Amino acid sequence: MTIKIWIVDDHAVVRQGLRAILELQQDFCVVGEAGNGQEMLCKWRDYPGDVILLDLLMPHMDGLETLRRFREVGNSAPVVMLTSSLEDKWLLEALKFGAASYLLKTAHPTEIVEAIRTVTSGKTYLHSEVQPWLVESFFQAEKKVAHQELTAREHEVLSCLASGMSNQEIADTLHIGIKTVKTHVGNILLKLSVQDRTQAAIYAIRHGLDKCSPFSSS
């Protein structure tokens, strides 16, 4: 079965290089080229493909906007983002809009070929340098949300936990009842998705939340 490929990049030399690499594969056929996303979208209906190699940074219409519009009108062909930009904001946005792969232009030709075969089989493919960035980006995003879920008083109790205080010591320091402390601790464990006080304390220390300074309100 022949895999029909579109190449979208604003540099002609890049398109020519990619075409040369891809056409070494007997079952690959480049059916279209475009210098920007707008050009590709205009031609897609007449020359549809099975997969798109899409540059991220282009004039007139960049890769993210192209991908967004491509999905908006119901096109489901997998898209391989091929770019020199290893920035988490671009990566996360590309995946959010439905990119099946994110490759750096430093990728070896065999990796580009592998990515195309992988995404056309319904799977995702990430450049080896992209994977740790993705994990870290999602980790940081998750932790940021966890911080935002805590109330001011829960932040205070968490920092006291990290200082090694018992429930009674926290109650005495913050001038609140011990039952209230236990309630706050339970909420903290739930919101941070940790199992016990020790994990909560480690979380607080790692994120600089281990300075206990009580608020005036209860």
C-alpha cells in the first residue's frame, strides 16, 4: 500500500531534501508540497494525502494555525510536526491540536521514515529529544494546578507539615483546633495526589513551600 505524503515548509531546499529522503522508500509517494499552511489547505481537497510533514514556523500561516484549521474542517490525516523549535509551549499546543508526531529537524532520515510509518498505523511518535521535555512539561503543569487548588490556609498547614510539626503543634502555631488541622491535612493529601504526610512534606520542600508563617485569620 502506497503512503501518500504532503510536505509543508517555507524553505524549498528543505522540501527538496525531504522529498529525496522519502522517495527512497518504495511505498512512499510525495503527492504535494507547499510553502505555507494556507497553500496546503487550498490544495488538499484536490490532492489529499495520508500524512502531512508540517513545519512549525512559517510566514502567512504557521504550523499550529494550519493544524488547527485542518482539524476544524474535519480532516483526520495524521500530522508530523517537523521543526527546529524545542519549546514546550509549541510542543504542547501541537499535541493539543492533534499532531501525531513532533520531530526536530536534526532527526536522522530513518527517524523521519519511522515516524511516518508509525503515525499512519494510528500511533504517535515523538523525537527522542522531545520525550523528556514532554514529560517535564506535563509534570510541571500538573504540579502548578495542584498548587492552585490549595487554599491559603492549606498552604500554611502544608508548610508546617514540611517543618516536621505534629498536628497538635500545627494547631498551637496556627491557633486552630486539632480537628480542623486534620481536615486540612486530608484535603492537602487529596489535592496534591499524595499518599501521606511524608510525601506532602517532600512536595512542599521541593517547591519551596516549607516556611511556616501563620496567617492572622483562621
